[in-house]
Amino acid sequence: MTPTIKEGLWKQFGASIDMLINAVAAYPENRWNTEKKFFYISYHVAVFLDYYLTIPAGPLSSPLSFTLSDDIPEDGIDDIVPDRIYSQAEIIAYLQMSRKKCHDLILNMTEADFAQLWVEVDGNKVMPVFELFLYNMRHVQHHTAQLNMLLRKDTGDAPRWVRAAR
């Protein structure tokens, strides 16, 4: 993979993560513990950003612990239920850790690394690592758009577009 393609992939994926971090940081701290939908989306996307950057695939885990449960909270979005409401600072720190992980992976991978298959532990997802990066970036963008919509609804404002990661 040429350096130009790797750099372009990083700039766009990094910009997606930057927009996510900006959205999480923009949410009013006094609403964080009461308007839980924003928290649950933030938590979900942080965990899965990290998970899809685990190459080769490993079990779903997070430094911000969770329980797998069929008893999904009212504002929850999947069966990954955080063990507590983590602070904005904790979510942002986790996202920044994953941003660095993403940057280092993309810029240090070889063409063979990008071509290898990523096989989820349960076998539900199988795709080349390059496609996994695109899949992960789309997932980040999807949830960032949801967060920005909630920000506009709850505060009348949302962070601006990020053209490219630094």
C-alpha cells in the first residue's frame, strides 16, 4: 500500500475520530448523567472503535468495563451494558487512546497486513483488514452523526466539520 493511500486513510479516519471526540466534549457536563442516550452512544462507539482496531481479532474487551446482558437499559443501544456511567473525561481518554492506536496501525502496516483477513472470534464478521478500517470508520461516522443530532436538539449547536486529522 502506498504511503499516499495510508496517509489519506489516516487523515480521514483520524478526522472521524476527532469529530467524535469533539461531539463528546461538547455535551453539557450537567446533562451527562441525566440524558443517558448520549452517554450510551458515546460508550458504545468508543468500545467498538477499539474492538475493530484489535488486529488480529480478539475477544470484546474494554478498559471501561461492561456486562453483556439481555436487560438493556431504557436509553441503551445494545447488549453491552457499561458497569457504570463513565465520565466524559474517561470516554475522551479512551477515544484518544484508540486514535493513537489507529494512527500507529495504519501508518505501520504493510500491504500484506492490510490484505490479511480479520476473523471475529465468533466468526460473524470476516473481512480484509483494509475493509475493516473502512467499516470501523463508517461506524464512527454513523454514531458521531447521532451525537451531533442530539447536541443540536439538546443545546442548539454541534461541533464543526473536521476536514482532515493532524
